[in-house]
Amino acid sequence: MANQALKLTKYSVGTGDRFAHQAKAQLQACIKALELGVEVVPVWNKSNREHNIIGSEPASVREAADAAVKALGWKHAYYCDADHITLQTVERFLPGCDFYTIDVADFIGNPAPEQEVDAFVSKHKNLVGKVDLKGVDEHFEITPQALEQTARRYLAAVRKAGAVYRRIVAARGEGNFVPEVSMDETESAQSPVELLIILAAIAEEAIPVQTIAPKFSGRFNKGVDYVGDLAQFEREFALDVAAIAHAVGHFGLPENLKLSVHSGSDKFSIYPAIHNTIRQFDAGVHLKTAGTTWLEELIGLAEAGGDGLALAKEIYAEAYAHREELCAPYATVIDIDPARLPSPEEVKGWTSEQYTAALRHVRGSKAYNSSFRQLLHVGFKVAAKMGKRYLDLLELNEAVIAKNVTENLFDRHIAPVFLGRRS
């Protein structure tokens, strides 16, 4: 199982391109990293929900990625991710994707058949006892009760992941894609003991998982910084990295298995901890930064002035008017203070500088408004409804938008996480 054909490299970044116009600018950020001696491969991701809102198909992600790679002469690996797919949504992604984020968070806590739980516990009795994770000072013990309780909570979810994985294999063939298992969109963080047992179940299910997205404590809201205990996050991240190394050595999982950090965009305060930990353990990481490219498009339009600024203001006005509808699907991953939202009338009078300063995430800036940013982050449906009008302005202002997209992805995300620079 560990000798999978398509092997994800050590460092990778998940990038979203909602309107399929910024692939070249995103790839340019990876080229900048390569020029500094660090290979960070791009993984273009888009979920079924986003395709439905935009009115696009997965083939558009593949076409944009292929065109960018050809135009810029990228000679390294790159992938297209069927993001947060389930057995019900995987079909449309099978022709064009070679990376699959199998999301089973909804099945966590669902009971597996009693005989399956008993069989799993019996087969994995060797897990019971003291666990020493290399590279960390803490020691853990898996009790018979912990093994059984974790199996009851997670085994059904892992079985669902197996069903999705086998459907993809039937369509694409074994070894022809990168599988990720996602368990981050749940209420509580998994402990390292739980993660070990989950990985044992994944190995039993014969999923050659290359990335896994657990839940971390704290808030990972869309497009804004991490909210939580930084020391606790660093501890959890290090323990999870150590648990993965242990699982690779004991369960026969792929040697390149690594953590995937979802909603990773703009989590500037935890980037030093991520960088330090992957350096300490010589580990890889997959950082998903899916949503902020669309905000960089808005920033670029506002910077361009004229029709671009006018459209950016109009998009905010529409988002403000439909804020309850737009926010509802993302209620668990946004924290918007209504009192901090400027009125559309106020925004209508803003200059380019005022609009971009409120929207651009610059730590320490008095003008930055996280509520304004989060509303626009979930407001891409407004631009989607504008159709050609919005896309035409993207193309007309390609240069200024591309500059913002590349700088955001490289300076604020790739450089601090993979190169250790301050964001």
C-alpha cells in the first residue's frame, strides 16, 4: 500500500480560483519559491458547492491549470483537487481531478455495526498500552476503553472514506490520484491517540492516504487570522506530526503522509509554529488557502479605479443586502460583527485606497476590517451572478489583479510557512 504511483511532494499549497482566471498568477508564486530553492507544488481546488454557486464544472479547473503550466513552463508536479467530495458528489470530478479530498466529517459519531467495532478492537489489541511518539516529550497510553470509544466514534466515517476511495479507483485506477481524508469540519479536535486509531482504521480500509486533515482547536474562520491559544495549536500540530510518523512506521501507510491544514489562508499567527514544527520533524505539510484569491481580484479591481472600483462597491452593496443568505452556508466558519459592517452608502464614497485598506488583510492596520472582509469572502455568489460583466473586468485589469494574487500567495502564505519568513 505504501508504494503508491502518484506521490505528492513534501510541500504543497491548495489554491482556489473561483472564476478560473488566476491560475498563472498563483503558479507564479510557486515559481518564486522554486527560485529560492524550495519546491511547493500547486493543488488547484474547488468544491462541489462552489461549482454549483458559480455555475462551473470541474473541467474548467483542469483547463485553467493546464494552460497556466504550459504558459509558464512549469516542469514540476501539479494537481486538481475534488475538494470536500462525498459518495454523492464525486462523479462529476472523476474525469479531470487527480487529487481527492474525501470529506467524512458528517459521519463522525455515526454508529458502525457492533460486529465491525468488535472486530476492529480485537484486531488492533496491539495498540493498547504506552505510546512513545518520537520528537515529543509527552507520553500517551491507549487504554482498551479509548480504543473502543474511538472506534465507535470514527469507524463509520473511515468506512465511508473507503467507499469513496474505491469508487475513485474504479474510475481512475489505483495509484492515479492523491487521496486525502478530511475530518476537520467537526466540533472537537482529535487527540493524538484518536488520530493514531483513525490512521490504523484508514490502513485497515486499504486507503493509501497521502494527506489527512484533522480538526485543530481554535477558530479557523474563512479568510482571517486564527483565533485561539497559539501554544495549544503548536502543541497539537507537533503531536499530530509525530503521530503521523508513528503511523507510517507501524501501519504501512505511505511514507509521504502529511498533515493538511484546511481554511489555512490568512492564519498568519500560526505560520511560525507550522514552519518550526515541519523543520523540527523534517515533515511535509499541505496548506489550503482556497478562498482569498477571489478577494485579491476585488482588491485589484478596486486598485484599478474607474469601472473596477465601481464594480467592487456594487458587489459589496449586493453582499450587504443579501448578507443573511450569503452567510448561512458558512455560519460555522465566519464571525461577522454587524456593527462593524459599513453601510453601502458609506462604501460608495470610498476611494480606491479606502476600499483596499479595509479589505486587504494587513496585521496591525487600523483600516483593516475583518467583518467587511469576511462578508465579501462569502459573497462570491454576487460576482458569479454578474457573469460576463465581472469576467470582462477581470481580463481588462489582469495585470494589477495578477500582481495582488501572486504577492498575497507568496509573501503572506508560502514564504512564512515554507521559507520561514515573516508575513
